[in-house]
Amino acid sequence: MRAFSISALACFVLCTAAQTFQRLGGCPDLGCIFPPDQVDFLAGQYFDIRLEVHSPVNGSEARVGEPDENFTFTIAKKGKKPVPATLYFNLDEPKLERWNFTWYEDLFAQDASKPSLVNVTSKIYRRVALYEPGEYEATLSYYGEQRTVANWLVRDLPPKRRAKNVVMFIGDGMTTNMITAARLIAHRSVNGKYMTKMALDKFPVLGHQMTHSMDSFITDSANSATALYSGHKTTVNALNVYVDSSSDPFDDPRFETISEVFRRRYPNSGVGIVSTAFLADATPAGLAAHTSNRGEYDHVIGAYYEGLKDHEWTDWDGPDVLLGGGAEDFLESEKTRDYYKLFAEKGYNIAWNNTALDSAPDNEKLLGVFQKSNLATWLDRNVYQANLLNQSNYPDGSGRDAEDLPGLRDMTLKAIDVLDKRHKKDGWFLMSEAASIDKQMHTLDYDRALGELLELDDTIRATIEKLERLGQLEDTLIVVTADHGHGFDVTGSVDTKYMDAQDNDRSKRNAVGYYGKSGLSQYTVAGPNSLQYSEGVHFPARWDPRYTLHSGVTAFPDRRENYQVHSEGPRTPAEAADNEKNGYFASYKDAVTGFVVNGTLPLDKGEGSTR
């Protein structure tokens, strides 16, 4: 009986923790401390502290009375006496704030439109720091005897820099299974032995990371970028803040990013940001923005331009080099300023195509924006170039097509030239993101996604060669990582000619070769119109072989699948019904020679959920 009771208790704890909705992530009690329990800091890293006391009006946590206005907060280094935070940080007592919010306790409450209401009292301490390494205990006391305790660890910085420069490559959404698939289609093997290797295969150190967010198993690119750049996990959609319960996306407690700490500690150092995404997207934004809503694009561009102005924070005069897509966020509109003009007035050279990028002086700051939205994929820029026409996406807003587009390698090598010229003595930090690995995986366009991954690998190879020529390789730490993954794998091969010839879905499935029938990659076998590359560059010789990869992800909408390259342009596997309540259905225009695959996502989702 005792064993049963313990098991029942464990089940209760797990079941209540693993829920669809939470009152507030990182705050299981009615008293909340942000940064929450189990957080690490660098010694001297700036951060804010948000305190909240909740008083639920209804629902399973309902209590009688208003939230406590007289809560107290202390800080203590382990083994020492607690001290009120105002004395510890030498600050005035912050003003008391009040608000309320609603949330659904579960899906039944959501279906019934019965939210729970929570009243809140709160205070926030802005821009504090802990300078002495060690363990700390932060205690919030409220409602008489109730306590919420957060244990914090402050890590010391080594006295000597191990590397002068850092290049961080991020394959957004990239997994080891995708790397395996990319190797399969671009590198030839003979009797089980690869004749060439990826640049990724040659790295001396390999590690793994856990990508979950602070309060959910599945992360997104905002939370994961935050973790990579700051050492702090937060909530999905948040950039460099802990998400409080207020409705304001800009009042949440912040913490410094690596770019901010680096610039503050080494004022003459440089920072570069390169992405194939629109530049307000989460991964590049994580180096400058502080908001609970990654969709605050104007805030992101403003943060690149002038840092944060609403509260005292680390001085930031913008990156030395900023390259990517997303012209719509730089053009003047009713909601946004003319950022091209503002950046130019601040001393930036502006580049709108690869020719201008290449000719820009290396000793001056550089802003390169090459089209609206995300940059065109490697596959469309290099193989199916007709897909670049009739897009009306030139970055000046003129309505003509973007042309002379750079790729990730072009942008990354130029960024290194600028940073090396401007900061050879004091060092620099560069982030380079292959964003559309993720974006194409979302839409199940695996060929384009793997093309982006191979472009990343080619960029890594070219970067190593570049740094060696500059004499900077031994002084540069190169890190290649993903921010999160997709449930992707290769499970065999597909005879596309046989599949196309069948007249019903069940017989089409016989085209799939599994286990011993999977065969070997035909992507590396030269044939009619096969593609040629310079020495050391590895992409498929052909993207449309008869035998292709049987591959896929685990989270997808209803779709048709024929496992063939979408030569006519990026894929749209599902389309919304006329009545939005009916959700998404498999597109009748997509993969018409394939068979129907029933989806695994909620009906209102047209693509995978991690971003």
C-alpha cells in the first residue's frame, strides 16, 4: 500500500507539471521570482529581478482576498545572513505595480471559454549584478509564512581569454539525422566508405545539448537563441527576458547577452550578425533584442540600431556588420522608421546586392539587406533560378525582383573581412545562421532544407580557409551548433518512376524501399545535366534522381507525398479550408503523383510548430 501511495503521488506531480497550459512558466507557487530557481549567471552579468504575488479569483487555485502588497525580498550568499534587496544592491525600493491576467487551466476550460482570473502585485529591480562567484539564495516572503526561494549560481570568468575571436554557426532546426541525410546526397561512398567528408565531420570536439525551454519540452528559436547567447533558458517566444504575467512585451526582466557583455568588457571589440532569415527573426534578434514577444520586429531593428532606451542598460552602438533579409522591416512605413536612412546617418554602408556587398569598404560598418522576407534558398539561387522571378522583393521597395543575391558563404566571408579589418587587435564575435534549414523543414521541403545544410557546411569550410589566410585561425574559436531540431529521419529510398506509374495510393506505397531494399544514394551519380562544382565544394550532382530519399518528420499536416524535388518553387503541403474552423487540408496542387499521408498536427496548424 505504501508503494502504491508513493507511485500515486509521483503520478500526480508529473501529471500536473506536464500540462498544456501553465499559470506562469517558472512560477509553480503563488509567489514568483524572476530569474527563477536554478539559474546561472556570469559574474558581473547585468539582470533585472521581477517579483510577483498572485491571488487567483477562481479555478482550482482560487483564494479569498487581494494579492499581498507587503511582500519582502532578500538576497543571501550561501552561509551568510539574508539582506533586503534594496540594501544588497544599494537601490531605492521600486514602486508597487498591479495588474491581472487570465489563463486556461486545461483544454476543457478552453473549449468552455472559462478562463481563470489572477490578480497580481509586483515590483521590479532594474540592472543589478552579482560580482562574487558562488551560490546565492533569493527569498520572497508573502501571505504571512509563505516563501518562494530561488537558488542562483554565479560562475567566475577565467582571468585570461582563451580565444580572441569567436565564430558561432547556427544551423537552425538542424539535427544529426539531417546531417546524415546531407552527407548521403552530397558525398559519394564506395563499399560503405565515404570518399570525402563534410567540414562538420572534421571538427575535433563533438557534444550534445538539451534544447527544451524553461517550461516546455519543445523550444523555439527565440528561447534557444536566448540560451545560446546568454546562458539563460526562458519561455517559448521570449528574447533575453524572463516572461512575467503582465501584458506589456517590453517590461519583462532582462539579462545581458554575450554581445552586450563582450562589448562592455572589451569596448574596442567587434560584433557581426549574418543570417539567411529576415533580420528581425528570432535567431539574429537574440543578439540585441529584449522582449517577451519575438514578433515585435520594429523593436528588434531598433535594438540593432540604438540598443535599449526605455530603461538603463548596457550601452550598445549596433553591430559592425549586419547582413540578411527582411527589407520590409527597414523601409519607412506608418509603423516603422526609415532605418536605411538612420543606419546610413550612423556611418553604415548600405548594400542591396552581392556586388555592392563585395565592394563595400572593410574598414566601415556595413548593413546588407538583400530582399524582402527570408533570402532565397541555395537550391533556387543555384539550380532552379526561374523561381526567383516575379517576386517583387527588391530591398529598396521599388517592386522589382531581387537580383544578384549573396549566399551564406558570401555574407559570412565579407563579415569576417569587416571584423578583421576593424578589430584585428581586440577581437570580435560573429554569428552566422543557416536559417532555412528550419524554414524548409517546416514546410516539409526536405530538398531545400538539405541544400541549406550543405551550404552551411560549405561556408564552414570556406571560413576555416579564410581565417587561415588571414592568420587568425589559431586565435578563433569556431562553434557549430543547432538551436533546436525537427523529428526528421531517413527511413529508406523511393523509386519515383514506379510511384508515378501507379494509379492508387496503396500501390504507390510499394515504391518505398526499406531496410535492405533501400539501396544507395543516386544524388552523387553523374548523369544528363548533372551539376558541376569547384574543387572541395560538395552538393548533389543531381537533385532529381529516380531513386530518392524516403524521409520525413513526425509533426506535419495532412499532405500528399511523392518524395521528389519541388522544382517549381518552395513547397506548400497544406492549404487552409474556406472555413477556418475546418483547419488545413492536403494541397491538391502539391506532390500530385504521390499518396495521401494523414497529419499528426492539430487541424489549425499548416506546418510544424517549432520555429
